Amino acid sequence: MAEPEIERSFGASHAFATALLFLVPGIVALVVEPILFVLADRYPRRWFIRGGLIAMAGACLIGAYAQHPIVLAAAQSVKWCAIGAASGLAQATLVDAAGDARARTIARWTLLSLGGDLGAPALLALVALGGYGWRTGYLVMSMILGAWALAMLFVPIEGTGEGDDDEDDGTSPGVIAALKLALRDRRLLLWLFATALCDLLDEIFIVLASIHVRDDFGASARWQTATIIAFALGDVIGLVALDRILKKVPELRVLAAAAAGCAIAYAGWLLAPTPLLGVITIVPVGICVGPLYPLASAQAYAARPESSGLVLAASHLFTPLGLAIPFGLGVIADVAGTPVALSLLLVQPVGLCILAIWQLKRR
């Protein structure tokens, strides 16, 4: 949201500002985060989670006063890595403590994270309404994160390395050796690929769906907003229902059913002839999409239950794919039309359904 204002502040082009805020931090995080995640399997998690929050607060403070674009890019890079350490490892630590209830834990995590997805833009909107700029937004976030980091000092965080006097005993594999182990784990890589597929019916879908409503239906921004809200509402319903359903039904069976239902509901939405029917039919799509990421991610963690940090590190193997897919779909939308690009997103539910059924048969 602040990118246009940052462009004006530094007199930067669209391409330079995008590189500054996304490309450079993304490349740095791609290299640094796997190392942090593997080390988090050897040393106490509290170091990484609390340290990540402190680093995020510091990076936002530096960003608020940055007078040169390179300084802002460096602050953004630190912030991205710190987000991975604090948020990613917090999730992994909760999953470790959940035992076999991994999917239910991730479902609750995902549900709560929706609050952050809404809260951050709302905070920036309040800053803008108050007549302040992007630097004030960074400063406010620094204060909030600093307070959160201080509060976390009083919260016990149990994780890898506890009870060993905070020292590595020397028996754990090194960073490179651990990553090599992950590369040889076919089950882990398969489920990490499945988890990566879940990016399709997420932000990418929201963007393409909005364009579809605008261009193919010639509908107003209100219909675009209604479509997105209806999808998000269905997503919330699906996550809440998943927590209850998993008390009685095994995870793989729920995944197969949710993925199959998602494929059917999504096909129905694609065929909706009016914006109104599109709003109505996108609700069941959201309901079925909601459970897919928690269920696929839980299977990835289950492949290496003793090394959740390694699971996070190995997931970065698919980061380039996640960066390339939006560009590829954009090209397809330009050449063949948005409906064709949207139809390709069926790869997610169909692929997950096939994988879940295959795993059920193997068991």
C-alpha cells in the first residue's frame, strides 16, 4: 500500500521500487532463512522467535528514518528474514507441541493470521487518514513490534535445545548436511510441493478473480469487493469446520474430500454467468479451500516430526516456483484471457486430491 509514496520519496521508478521492497529482500531471505531454520533445530527456539521480533522492530525503525533507498532495502531484507524467524518458527514450535493434532493447530494459526492480514492494511489506512506518511507507518510498527518483543520475554517458549544448557551437543547434522537429508526425503519434498500448490488459490486467485469480475462481467468495484469478501468468508467457515471435523475423521480423508469438493465448486464458479451467481458460488470454493493448506502443511511436518526447522528450510526449494507462477499466469491471462488463467488454478485441488488418495492407498 505504501509503495507509491515510497516511490515519490526517493524519486524511484516502479521497477526500482519493486526491487527495493520485494525482489532484494526476497533473494536475501531465500538464502538466509534456510540457515536460520536449520540452526533452530539445534538451538533454543526462544533465541530465534524473540530475536526475530526484536530484529523486525529494529528494521522498521531504520526504515522509518532511511534517507537512501539502499538503506531501506537493507532494512526490508532484515525484516523479511526476521519475519521468517519469528513467525515461521513460532508456527513450527506450536506444531511440535501439538503432536498428532498438527492440522488443527495450523488451521487455528491460519484463522488467526487472517486478523493480521486485515489489521495491517487497516493500520496503514488510519495512519494515512491522520495525514501521516509511510515513515510514520514504519515507526508505529516498530513501536508495536518492540512492545510485542518485550511481552514475549515473559512468555515461556519451549523448543529445540531446551535442557541442554543452551549448547549444541554436536550430534546434530550441520546446516549443509541437514539440507542434503531433506533433499533425499521424497515424502517431505512431495508434501512441500503440495503445500506450495496452495499458493494458487490464495493471493493469486484473488487478483485474477477481481480482474475476471471487472473485465469479463464488466462489473463495478463493489462486485469485485463482494466476490473477495464472499471467498474470505467461506475460507473462515472452512477453517472453523476443519478444527471440528478432524476430531472424528483422519487428515488424509478430509484432504481428499476437501480437494475434490474444491475442484467441483471451483468449476461451478468458473461457469457462473453473472456477478451475483459468482458471489454465491465462490462461498463453497472458499469453504473447501480453507482446509487445504493446513492439511498439506501438516503432512509435510509429519514427514520430519523431529525437525520442523528443516521442514521450513526445505520449503524454500519451492520459493522460485512461487515467484514464477504469478508471472506465468499473468502472461497467460494477457495472451489467452483471464478465464483460461483461472482454469489452470484447478491444478491445486486436483493435484492435492490425487496425492491424498494415493497416500491413502499406500497406507
